[in-house]
Amino acid sequence: MTVIPEPSVPSMRTAIPGPLTTATKSELDIIFDARTAQMVIDYDKSSGNYLVDVDNNTYLDVYAQIASIPVGYNNPTLVKAAQSPAMVSALVNRPAIGNFPSQRWLNLLRDGLMRVAPRGCTQVVTAQSGSEANELAFKAAFMAYRRNQRGDASCFKNSFHGRGFGSLSATRSKPVHKIDIPSFKWPQATFPQLKYPLEEHEQENRHEEKHCLQEIKHIIESWHCPVAGIIVEPIQSEGGDNHASPEFFQYLQAITKAYGICLIVDEVQTGFGGTGKFWGHEHWNLPAPADIVTFSKKAKTAGYFFSDSSLRPDKAYRQFNTWMSDAARVIMSNAVIDEILGENLVEKTAHVGEVLHKRLAILATQYPQFIRNLRGRGLGTYLAFDTPDSSTLLKEMRNLGINIGSCGVSTIRLRPMLIFREEHISPLVEAFEKAFAKLG
């Protein structure tokens, strides 16, 4: 496959959406619900940080397929892995891994995924999606809870953990996700709603976090049945890019330890380097390893790592399905890990994030009506801000050749790839300036 050089700037050839995009979506919608399709992409022409749609419009992509593209489009390392004999075998013979693992499976895990296992996590359960990873984590927490007693799992308001029945029960970001779907009546706790800038609201934010921790203890002590686990995102992504301090999570872990329940850290979106550390929860400086850490998206595969051997079911087949992930996906994940570690992409992302935050902070002083509550400093490129009309801003940015995302009610979130560099900052900031000038 010919490697296509990355463009230097966005290039727009048609109005957005273009005629071919509109026509393709209309045809697709006849056989596949295309109402959520935002663009129709020519992935063969896309390269690095840039997307090319079927109308030949070229976008700087700082949304990265909902934070799931780690090292760019048509990355040569990943292309090489995809063309390997091991990949051919994995695709053609796709094994039922639990019963009939290939001779390569041990090395794919031990010498691959386990290289980046969170501190203290010595075992892994592989899965096929982030939702499934969380579902399996719930099962592990329930089965481990006194072995003979099943409890409820607790989650946080505005959380998002997936769309399966179990994970949907813990998802609280938007009511539309749960309409018409029966779910478990699991308790939810308030996730801290911090005020920004953080340095100007230290006392208020400390009080807010203390109140939330007290609520968690009350839920554990008063819920109608025992709580087996608590699931939390390092940064609430779909719920509006909500943050909490390391101290909050340290106290949260202390609470789970005191009550003998499992702490599940949902790193489906924050894992694999986007926050300037390989795992988002590394910013917490926890005194003990996390119990369970789920992953997907940038990992190109899914599953969970765990640190306590009691979280392995007491009997075989209790965490089991036909595929139990896919060796092909793990091969791609190992190629991603090779690229991240070989190119020091986590460290580079931490640096680029600092530069990008400074540029956005300057922009916020110039356009305070459009950039409010800028957050994510010190968390790599995992940046976000609130704006009066996120949908209109998204549309305007796309017209300018920038693909960004939104979350919550009025939040713009940036999710650049790990190969996003300082030279990509100016096109992004200049597009924001043009959009604000037009909208203002």
C-alpha cells in the first residue's frame, strides 16, 4: 500500500455536506440507518491527522472517530501488521479463544498487551467492545462479592459506560440512551461539578468533592441491597468532559477499600495516552493499584485488566463467550503499542497538550462569550470548553475544515490523535478565530 503524505492544511472543495456525501447517505439510509452519519469518508485517501471525504474535502481531524484512532489514518506500522501472516491466520481461522487459542495467543498477550498493563494489574480479560468490557467487569465485581452474595453496582450521574443492558444501567449521560430499555435499578452518585479556573475556586471545589464523597458513603450504607462495585471514568467524556481532582479519586478508592467493594476504572476513552499518561488514572497517584481497568477505543481491542486474583471467577466458563475478543484486534493493538512506545507518543502528547492549552487560553480571553470553563490543563490533549451553541460551532468548524466533537449539553471536546503536533495547532486555532468572528 502506498503511503500518502499528510496534508499541511485543511482544504474545502464543496459546501458541507457535499453532493456525493448527501447522495451516498440517501442511498445508504435505504438499507442502513444513516441518520447519525456526519460525513462519508474516503479512507484510502486519508492520512495521518487528516480525513478526506468522498467530495475531496480535507479535514484536520481532532475528534479521531470518537477518540478511537491512536496513531493516524493509514499508519505504516499498522498497515504492516495488517498485512502480516499472523493477521491472515487470525482473520481466516478466527478461533474461539477460550476453548481453542492459537499458539500465538500467549505471546500476543504476554509480550503485547501486558506491556502496558496498569500498575499492579497482572491479568487481562479480552473483549470485543468498550460496552462489553464494562459488562464483563460488572460480572467480575458481582462474582467476587462474597462469592455467594450478589449486590448492585454504583455509578455516577452524567456517566457513560456503554449501551449493553448492564453498561446501559450505569450510563446516565442522556435520557435518550435509556428510553424504552429496561435496566437494573442501580444507584448513582453525584460526580463533582468543578468551577473554573481551578486555582480561583479551590475552596468551593474542595467542598463540592467532599459533598460527593459523603453522598457515596451514604449510598453504600443505605441502599436496599449491598453495593458490589463502583464504576467511574477518570474524565466523564460523554457527560460533558467533567473532571475531579486526584484527591477525590484517592478518597474514592479508600471508600471502596473500607467497604470491601470493587473500584472499576472505565478507561475506554481515556486510556492509551490521550491524557499525557498511558492511563488516565495514573494522574491520581493512587496508593494501591486499581481493582479493574477497562479499555477499548485507541487500544483497537477491548477488555479489562485486574489486580486482585479474587476477581477471577471461582469456576470456568463464568466469563466466557465464543470469541472472547479477536486475535486480529489484539495484533493491531500490539502494533499501536509498538508505535506509541517506539515514538514516545505519550510524552509528546503531554507536551503538545500544554502548548495547545496555552493557545486556547489566549483565545478564551479574546472570545470569552464562546470559550467558557476551559479545562484539561496538564491532561495532554484531552481538552474541552463550554460554549453557548455547540451544534452551530461544530457545523461552522466543519465548514472550515476542522472535525471536532461535542458532549454533554454545551461542551466542545478535543480528541486529537497521539500524532497531533505543534504544527497542527495553528490551523485549529485559526479556524476557531474565524468561526467565533462569524458567529459573534
